[in-house]
Amino acid sequence: MPADGDRSARSERQPQRRAVNRSTLETLVKAGGFDALGAKRAQLSAVIDRALQGGAATAADRRSGQRSMFDELGDDEVEQAAVDALPDLPEWDERQRLSGEKEVLGYYLSSHPLAEHEETLRTWCSHTTGGLADVPTRNEVIMGGILAAIKLSNVKQPRPGSTQTRYAMFDLEDTEGIVRCIAWPEQYGTFAELIVSDAILGVRGAVDRRAGSDEVNLIVNELMPLAEMAKRYTRGVRIRFDETRHPAKKLDELHEILRLYHGTCAVELLLCLADGSKVHCECDKLRVDLNPEMRRRVDELLGPGNFRALASPPPAAPKPDRQQNRKQQYVRT
């Protein structure tokens, strides 16, 4: 029989194997831990059970002293063979991929769900979460982001004349941070169907701070899909015409395009002259509709980057109304 010392030495030389469960593998797949293998996360997720079964069988074979043909292959060859054996599946869409990263890591790794909406948010949002600290209490802002951590509850005392008691609290997350939002019963009754986890929405609301605290909340006045922000908050369009790049005849062509899309938005023309000066012209007799086709045609005529929508600033804070303030005081459950 081998001496105890010999058994101990052999035990130390042998690699320690530990079981990996399904939850661990799912977490690694969602976090992108296997991306370097060149496989899609959807493919890896689909074969987790098969991989666990195969791993258990291989471990059992090695314990019994059996060898497989894969024992003769190098690590790179084994990895390539495993990738080749994966099912032919489309990759998760970006939203599912990012949702998985946030679920297991607590943050988005490969991108951000708001990246594709960057231009919309930059154009029509007056503030981001990072800029709320300097906004006076009760001033209204327009923001956009992802809804999360939704909590529904009831007020004990509804406003006089109202029977609605249900209200919602949720986090609005943008690329700079998170702000807690409150939709009181009247607003919740109007926008309840929009208040769902992971919804990407525009929010018009008033900045609120509790007495003695610098923490900012947002009292919701209106919620809307991002696609509606352009209709609600566009006051006009500004078109840049560069004398050094655009022949004079294109000015007439521009006018012909704009007059075909009559609407309510004001038109501003920014003339960039050859001497470096700039002239702003307000086209008082011309109003247009913010139509995607119109924008496309202007881009084709003048080139991208010369058309810009102009957003309406949010309303200033109303003067304090003590009676109204008393009516708006809710007692939460």
C-alpha cells in the first residue's frame, strides 16, 4: 500500500474539480464571459443543459479511467469543435442582450439601451439626471429614460372630488444616473398603461425636494413614447445653408421642398457666408410639418447635419398657490 505521504503528494498534484451549476453558466453567458469563444450568447444559452450533462459524463469517465478522443486534442481544437457543434440560432436582439447584462452585472456592459435614441433625447430633453441638482424646486423639466423599480400603492386620502387612489413610484434611468419619479393618482390614471418595466419614455415633470433634503424627485405631469416627443415639443426647424458648399440654386430647391410640407413649425434659416459671417433669417410666412420625408429630402439636397429640430423649453415654475398646494398633498399608505 502506498504511504500516506505519497497519497498526499499525488492529491496535491491533481487539479481540484468543482461542479458548476446551471445558474453559474447562465450568469456567465449573460455577462459575456464566453464571448471570446466566438459563439453567440443565444447559442450558448440553448446548450447549457447539454453542456452540464456532457461535463458530468466526462468527469465520470475520467474517474473510472476511461479516455475519449477529445483527450488527444489540444485546448484550441476542443474549443473549436464545441463551437462548431452549436445549434444555428440568431443572436439575441440588443435589448435582450443588454437586459441580461444589467440583470447579472448591475450595469450595461456592451452598450446602453438608450444609445439608439441619443439624438432624440439630446434634441427634446431639457435635462439629464446629472443636471437636476441645479434645477430649482417646482421647475418643470423634460427628460427621457428607462423605467425600472416600479412600485404601486394607494393614497389614504384622495384629492377632493377624486375617487382615484392608485399611484406609482418608479426610477427613470438615463445614461448619467437615476431619478425617482412619482405619478400621483390623476397622472397614474392617465398614463398607467405606459408605466411598465424597461419601457423607454419621455417624462415631463416638476422637480421636487423634501424639506431639509437635497435629494431630487420628479413629480410626473406627463408620460409619452419617445416617438411623440417631436410632435409635442418641437417649436421649429433650423436649416443651415453654407454659401461655400451649396450653390445659390439650391436655395430655391429648398423652398420648393419646404412649401410641400405645410404645418405649424417655424422655419429658421442659418446662412453661412463665404466671408465667415452668419446670418439668421426667420421665415415668417413659412410653416412646416416635422415630417420624416421632408427631413430626408433636405438631407439629400444639402447633406446630413444641416437640418435641426428646435425644441420648446419647458414652462417656468408657476407662482405658489397655497390653496392648490393643500389640495395636492397626499397621504401615502
